[in-house]
Amino acid sequence: MDVTKDRGFEETLLIRTAQKADAPFIIHSWLTSFREGDWVEGVPNKTYYHYHHKVVESILSRATVLVLCLPDAPEVMFGWICVEACENG
């Protein structure tokens, strides 16, 4: 998918399904980003990283994860998104 069409970017970027090799980057960025949130304020680092790592791995095991990367170097990731369908009710 060309996400740069008509947006003035000089590089074409690729959105692809995440692979197992992407997991360390995704988990690390998720944990460090969420760590800055108010929701976990006051939770000791050791406790946060131990338990939230398990939560993230559980979500990743069932969710769809897409990665934004360079087409010629798919290991060069700019970001990712994790989505999961939920039933209402």
C-alpha cells in the first residue's frame, strides 16, 4: 500500500503485517511509551515491566499488527499499529 501518494514524500513507504522478528521493537516501544502515561504513575519499574510485558505479549498473540516500513528494507520500521476486533455486549 502506497501511503505517500499525493502527500509530497520522496520515499514510498510500505504497510505490512508484523513478523516475529518485529516483536522486540514493538514490545519495547509499547512498554516505554505506555510507561509515560498517567495510568501507571507510581507503579515501580520492576513491577510495571514484569506484568505489563505479559499483557502486551497476550494482546499481540491474538491481535493484528501492521508495521510502517521501507519497501526495500522492511526491517527499517517507522511505526506500528495493533488492532483487535471486539464484540459488543
